[in-house]
Amino acid sequence: MGIFDFFSKEQKKESLDKGLEKTKTSFFGQLSKAVVGKSTVDVEVLDELEEILVHADVGVETTVKIIDRIEKRVARDKYVSTSELDRILREEIAALLEENRAGDGANFDLPVGIKPYVIMVVGVNGVGKTTTIGKLASQFHKAGKKVVLGAADTFRAAAVDQLIIWGERVGVPVISHGMNTDPASVAYDAVKKGVEIGADVVIIDTAGRLHNKVGLMNELSKIKRVMQKITVDTPHEVLLVLDGSTGQNALLQAREFTKATDVTALAITKLDGTAKGGVVIGISDEFKIPVKYIGVGEKIEDLQLFDKNQFVESFFSRK
């Protein structure tokens, strides 16, 4: 059984539809106005579409790429009606997500032969990083996995306390040295604990600061180096958490973190509170890093494995 099998596909689809509601309402409201009175996709319609995609925080570079693809299809097919625009746009966005290795949403287990699987979580304060870790821990725990959490965001008392609360709620051990202690030492002890108890997964929370790129790089490098004294290839995953509701700020944060460390997966949170859900498309396209999770609500099950096909289907659903 996969970790996310605890909730039916119908429940997940319902949560996703609800979470993207603000984005869809804004997007299709603007798109309807752009094509009113038009029968074909012409230069004016494409200019309007470009503005709509940018407004949805798809990102300028990705928007230009999408518009260019649609222009080529219009030129090739000679005549494209505005009624076909939804379908064409849907196909091009789906193709982009496919090319960029975005999630397939398949139920998954942890990689075979890696135990404990160590996930280092990065991201600035306020993006939902610690909450995402707690929700992930809950999903793994419910799947029968042994989980250890490491409270290595030691510069913010609230982060340490919050992770401890999550550990108590979920029923998993949290390694903490308190505030203003060495983050690398916490990470070391968390991985050590994971090895000692035969844990399946160790999740390390790190400091949510972008004080400067060099400082961040040095801090994260030290955490990695110290953990590797226990297991040479840790961390196995570096998960960057971004707040989808911040739109272009999320893109800027992704740029800084990908320069500072080798990010291997993305989690994009708070999509339910924004009309900027297009940021998922832009981030996936720009960084070519798989979007692994999206947050579409407050409940634990609202942290979902990103399914590119389901995302596109929900995004273009006008129900």
C-alpha cells in the first residue's frame, strides 16, 4: 500500500479542485473576457492570454514558451477557434510538466535498500516548512514506517517547539537540542537515532533564513557533511518548501536555494489561499526539479503527492 492510499482518489481530487478554486475562477474569468466576441485565436487573443498567464504567476519565461507553442500550432493548423483554446492550452501545459519531470502522483514507498532514507527540508520562514514536515511524518507513520524528526532550525524557538508538538501528535521521536544550538549536531543525532532504532525515514528541519547565499550554503554544507559521518550518502533528498501564495517571490526563493544547495524535490504549499496556482507550472519549468508535493488545505491529507495529470485536469475543470 502506498503512503497516500489512506484517502480515496475521490477525496484527493475533491481537495485539489477546492484548493485550486481561486486560481481557476480568476484564470477562466479573465480568459472568457479575452475571447468574447472572437471566433479565432488571433494576435490580440494571444496577447491577452499572455497577460492572463503572467497574472496567474506562471512566470514570464514559461508564459513566453507556452505562447510560442500555441502560435506555432495556430500557424500550422491555419485556423484555431477560441472554443479550442482550452484544449490546446491544457495540452501544452501538460506537455511542459511532462518534460520537466513533475510528479506522476503514483503511490509510492521509500526507495528499496536505503534505510534510513534521510530528507533534509529547506525553505524560508513562513512557507509552511515545519507544518509540511509534520504532515509528511504523519503520512509515513500511518503507512507503518518508523520516523525520526530532527529539529535543526535552532535559530527560531517556535520552529523547535512546533516540531516537538508535531512529533507528540503523530507519535514519532523528535531529536532536539533546543534553541541556539548547533544545527549540524542536531542533524547528526537525528540520523544516528534513525540508524539505532532501524527507522525507515529521518526528516531534518533546517533554518528558514536567506540571510545571505554564502552563509546559507556554508550552513547546509556543514549539516550534510556532519550527517555523512553516520551514512555517507545522506541526505538522500533535499526538499525545498515554497509558499505558492507568494507567486513570484516563490520563484525568487527557489533561485536562491538552488544556488545554495542541490535541491532534488519541491513542495509547494498554500495553493488553496491564492489565485496564483500557476506558479506550480512556472517553478517546474524553470528549475527542472520535480514538484513532489502540493498543499491545498489545512488537513493532513491536503498535503498531496503532486500528480501532473490530475493537476492539469483540475486546473482546466470549469465545474
